[in-house]
Amino acid sequence: MTAVRDSLPGKTRPFAGFEWMLARRYLGSRRKETFISVISIISFIGIMLGVMTLIIVMAVMNGFRTELLDRILGINGHLIVQPVHSALTDYEAVARRIEAVEGVQIAIPLIEGEVLASGGSGGSGARVRGMLERDLKRLPAVGTNIVQGTLDGFDTEEGVAIGVNMSENLGVGLGDMITLITPDGNKTAFGVSPRVKAYPVVAIFKMGMSEYDNIFVFMPLAESQLYFNHEEAVSVIEAFVDDPDKVEAMTPLVEAGAGRSVYVTNWQQRNTTFFQALEVERNVMFLILTLILLVAALNIISGLFMLVKDKGGDIAILRTMGATRGAVMRIFLITGSSIGVFGTLAGFGLGVVFCQNITAIKDFVTWVSGANVWDPTVRFLSEIPARLDMAETVMVVLMALGLSLLATIFPAWRAARLDPVEALRYE
């Protein structure tokens, strides 16, 4: 106690050296304080795991939403222009007028229909889109993701482009024939008969979203007009804009720019339920995982209370030597907060490293366990996405630090209120 006595000639400044020294000693492990030290370690691990898990989960949820949004908007237009009163036979002129609207990147006329696709090893439902070659190449999700074949000469070859998942499921490859069946076929005296026609596969694409890679079939626009009985017309015109988040403001501009009666919907209206469900899931996960931090903070409280009880005699001696109540309170604030600060920093570091190497970790776990931990047919995306948001990460760190600090206040206050006479009565 000599060093402590020498450092207490009178009233000391807040957070003086002897306060840090005593806090460091209380955090250390001694034989008779092993149980308290174990609680401190458990609290440290709890804070670390809580921060790490929150950072990882929020990053994956952000990445999942961003990747889904990119995939959905990469193949579906931000604004969908549908005809009113009459068919879109003047689609080329309307598309040019829409593209001339400020803020619109491209306008793509297309025909869309549901069919049954069959190949060498089975059949499945499919969605056919009839498009021009130049528009298909400009489509972000398809034009740059061709893994086999080519789109060159697509308008004249009368072939189709299919996804890699559909290729595997139907057992067809480049150059093989795929048969498409639609109920809206030839009109006869006995009614409408299904139309059945086979097309060669001229290109195979991989968007990275299993559902799209499994259902989409792209067909030349002229061929799709014949196949779906549209006769020089298209179903819709899909417009892609500079800022997808501002489609509401773009809607009246596109309606006016079309130069004819049209009905315009946007991607937000078509996917409202889906993205709202993602947002709710994200918020619920955040609340649930915050409980981990709360439990770790409660461990800090219990550990400090036990430490105060165990060090009652030491506190009384410090008070008789001149230590103020504020000094005693700061000693235990430093002790408890140190657990939270170091646990938070460790969790932050591990969380960031995990997010940056999440694909490698997934591959390692798959190799060790022998099971596919990320099935793209269930989770839509072929890879685990992780996108760190700086504001959210800082919020998690500050929340962990705040909970750790709050957890130390009451035990530290109780230590400062300890009566030296009562503490030394039975010493």
C-alpha cells in the first residue's frame, strides 16, 4: 500500500494513476479471486460474441437485400409501361420517346409468357421473354453473364438463351433442342390448341440468382410475336432509370413522354411485400441479437458486485487513507468498462474479418462438414453476400460501449457508498 499512500497526499485529480493501477489489479487473476476472474472472462467473451454476431448478421442482411435488389432490377425494369385501349404496335416509337425522357437509361419492348419447357431429362415451368438482340445485350443481368454460347445473331438464329440451372435440370446443353409448350396456341374450328415448338439453345447465362437461372428463357422478339400470337405488337415496355429509388417521381414523366395512353407501374409496387418482409426480419434479428449484449452486461454487473463484496476491506482502507468516494467509484468504473471496451474492440475486429472472408469460411465449413451450408435453391443467391454499413457498425460498437458503461455505474456507486467503519468492523 506504500505506492498508494504516497499517491494520496490530498485530493487527487480524477482518473489518477493509482485508480488505473488498482483497476488493473482487480482485473488480474489471483488464487482467491479465481471465480470473479472467470465471471470477467465470461463477460468479455459475451460482449465480444455479441458485437461480432451483430456485425456479421447485419452485414449479411444488408448484402442479401442489396444483392436481391441488384438481381431483381438487373432483369426487371424499374418502370413497366403497359398499353391502355389499344395494343403496343407502335412500340419502337414509344420506346424511343421514353428513352428521350431525362433520367431514363434504356426502354426495352418485350413479350412475356408462361410456358412448359422440356428437355432430355424432364420438364418444368418457364417464363419466356421475347426481346431484340441489342436490348438483351444491354440488359445488365444477362448481357454480361453469358457462360456458354453467344448472343451474336440472336435475332436471326431462332434459338433461345436459357439459365444454367434450367440447363442442368432439363439435361440440355449448348446446341441441344428445348421444347416449349404454351396453351395459347393455334386457333382451330374446335377451339385453341396448345402450341408446341422446339428451339436450339444458342446461349446459357448465369445471373447468380437461382430462381431466375431456373425459369427464364429469352427468345428473339419476332419469333415470340409469332409464338404468342401478338402479331407486330409487344406486351410491355420496361424502362430502366438512373436512380431506382426515385421511380415514383419518374412515373408521371414517363407517362407524359410515352405520347399515348399507358399505365405505368414500378418495381417498388411489384415487390413491396417481399422487401417489407426482409426489413422486418432484419429488425427482429437486430433486437434478438442485442439480447446477447444485454446478458453480457448483466454478467459485468454480477461480477462487479462480487468484486465489491470481496474487496470491502480494501475499499475501507483506501477511504481511511484519503481516497474520496469519487475515486473509489472511478476505480470500479474503469474495472467494469475495461471488460466492455476490450470485448467490443475484439468483437469488432473479428466481425469485420469474418465478413471480409465469409466466402472462404463457408467453403471451409462445407469441406469440413461435407454438407452444403448455403443451398442457392433455398436462399435465391449462389453466394453468401456481406456488405458492411459503416453507420450500422459504428452504432453497434457505441451501443456495446454504452451498455458496458451503464452496467458498471450501479456497482461502482455501491462501492463508493461503502461505510469504512462497517467494512472494517469484522476484519
